[in-house]
Amino acid sequence: MRRLYIGEEVTGPEGSIGHLQRIVVDEKAHAITHLVVAGRVVGAAHFQAGEDGLRCDLDRSALERMPDVETASVAEAPPHWRAPGGYGLDNFLRVAEALIGQVPYVPPAQLEPDLSSVHELTRGSPVWHGGDQVGEVAAVLTDEADAITGIAVRHHLIDERMVGIEHVVEVIGNNVHIDLDQDGLRRQPIYES
């Protein structure tokens, strides 16, 4: 896959949706997991980097539902990183602690969109709406074919609510971002295990 360039235009189904601002790297997986476009953290699976530019399958309204970079549970690149040629440390964010030896870690600069193994949706994963933690995952709900249909969210240690997979906006590391605020979560059906 081709190299990514900070500042390059990103197009969606209806035209430009912004420019590539930062790259999110999982140090443990040694992989790019997300890209930051228009201040939003978007999973790598939403992108294709081809000869004709960087394309995203999200339109502007879908992009706005993605986690904001300031509240997305990502950290600045640590000082032990050595950025690849043409990049600076300020071009990178990270989602995991480094597992390195004595040499600086050089992050990848190419996008590999199949990163399903990098993220974990498990019991106890924090659940966020914007910058507010609204609960934690009590259970991952699946159908007969073991496809994920939703999550049960423990809300204020009082009850658990069923949240359909359509409300899960993004999973970053083990942090789950949903499009429901506290009131929206309270309106979801009660989950009884």
C-alpha cells in the first residue's frame, strides 16, 4: 500500500471531507490503527489509499459521529519514537504502551486497513460518549452465528442497558465509543443476563 502524507486531502463519497492531520499507531501491533481527519479519529478500515488519493467511506455527517481526537483515549507519541523520514513526532498519536528494547521505535508510515485483531471489545471495556465515560461493557451480545449484535453497558453500577451495534461508533484499543449520551443510554432496554 502507498505511503500516507500528513496534510493530504481525504475524499468521501460526496467529495472532500478534510485533510489527514495525524496517524494513530498501536505500538504493540506495530500498525496504523486510525487516522485523524477533521479532528476525528477514524478506524483504518474506513480508508483506501490508492494512486488517486486517500479515500474514506464516510460522508461528513458520519465523520462527525466519530470520536473527537481530544477525547478519544489516544496519547501523544512518546519521546522514544523516531519518526520516519518526512514525519515529525507531532504527526503521531498512539493507543498502546511500547514494547521495545534499547532502540527507538520507528512507527509505520503505510496503511493496512485490516486491523480487526488490534482492538478488543471485552467485559469491563470503558464506554464513552464524546469525552464522558457513560459506563463499561458488561457483556458482548452475539447471535447464533457469533456475530456481534450489541453490547450490554453497566450504567452507574445500577443497571445494565442493551445497546445495539448500530450505536457503536468506534472501538479504539479497548475503549468503546457510542453515539448515545447518558439520557439516550437510559432509554435503551434493560439487559437481564
